[in-house]
Amino acid sequence: MSNSLADKIQHNVEDALDEVARSLRKAAEGAEGLSGEANEALSKAAADVKRAAESLRKQAVAAARDVAKKATHEVQEHPVASLAAAITAAAALVSVIAATRKK
């Protein structure tokens, strides 16, 4: 996986995390009638979500790097098969584009 794709995934995860944290903070601010314990529980939940999302992001980036390394290894080990697969994919793409233009 390219660095730019990993960066996009990381950015998307961070955006989702920020949105969840904002929503939880808004809920905590709007919960004036909640007890101190409930407000504390809501704050703890926000922190837990943030930690879980960060862990998920790290795992996703590591997994993406592993897949990229394996793909690179396979291409190096089997260049002819890789070329054939790339040509087949390109032909399929051309076929789809041609079929779309006919409509």
C-alpha cells in the first residue's frame, strides 16, 4: 500500500475519532442534569473510544504495510504472472469503459 493511501486511511480514522469525541463532549456538556458519576463515565467513554481508535489505526497501518511487502515480494518472485495479471486487469478496465460508452 502506498504511503499516500496509508496516510488517507489514517486521516479518515482520525477524522472519525475526532467526530466521535466531539459528539461525546457535546453530550457531556448538554447533560447538565447528570450526576458527577455519569459525567465522569461519559468522559471516560470518550477517552476509551479515542484509545481504541488509535489502536485500530496503528493496526491498520501495520497490516497495510505487511500486505504491501507481501505484494512486492510476490511481484519480484513471479514477474511474468504479475505482468499477466496487470494486463488482464487493464483489459478488463478497457472492456468496462467500452461497455459504458456504448450505453
